[in-house]
Amino acid sequence: MKKLGFVLFPAISLGVGALAGYLTRDSLATVYPLLEKSVLTPPGWVFPIAWTILYLLMGIGMALVNEKGGPERPRALGLWGIQLALNFGWSLLFFNSGGYFSALLCLVVLEVMILAMAGSFATVSRLAARLQIPYLLWVAFAGCLNAAVWVLNW
């Protein structure tokens, strides 16, 4: 049953990302292209590739923790769920609401939650924690891009 987690957790992560993409598709096509952005903003095709990899890594990390079990598993699962909800919420704040400052604050909280999740993962599986490093770095970069959009479009 624990091996099922290697399908289930990545699928949930990818599903959350896919739902966020679906719900923000109109803004991505109409509003986002008109925004002033940082010169560091990657081309649009980079984002779905990066996020697919990151959702897989966070799901695999949770699956590793789930497989090993132990008393930390419920906390790790809770933190994983919270950071997924924040990740989803950021998409709606940034793309659908145009709340660029609110979205930036959401990213700061998300970064803290990713750190907490990775710390929780580390008590069960160092590999699971290390798999979150790209996610942590990407969200920090996303924060810089988000801040630039906020400042440049104020």
C-alpha cells in the first residue's frame, strides 16, 4: 500500500498544478502578457516544464516519507498539504486577482512552509528533504519575479 504513494502523491501535486493552470488560463492569455516584467523573467515555455518537475519532486518527497512512516509522517503530510494549498492560492492571487503584493506575501509564507516541510521530511528521509531544494530555490526566484511585477506595475 505504501508503494501506491509514489503514484498518489505526485498525482495529487500535479493535479493541484493542473487545476491552478486551468483556473488561471484566461489571465495568462490576456492580462499577464501586458504586464511589465523583470528582465530575468524566463520565456513562457519554461514555466510548465519547471513546475511539472517541481510538482513531481514534492510528490516523490512525500511518498518517500509516507513509505518510511513513523511519528513524523502526519506532520509532514500536513505541511505538504498546506504548502500545496499556498502554492495554489498564489496562482489565483497573482493571475486572477491581480493582487501582486498579496501574492508576494503568500510566496513568503510558502517559502517558510517549504522550509518547514523539508525539515519535517529530513527527520524521516534526507533524500525527501533534498528533493525540495529546487522547489525552494524556484519559489525564491518566483518571489523576485513577483516583486518586480508588483513594483513595475504599481
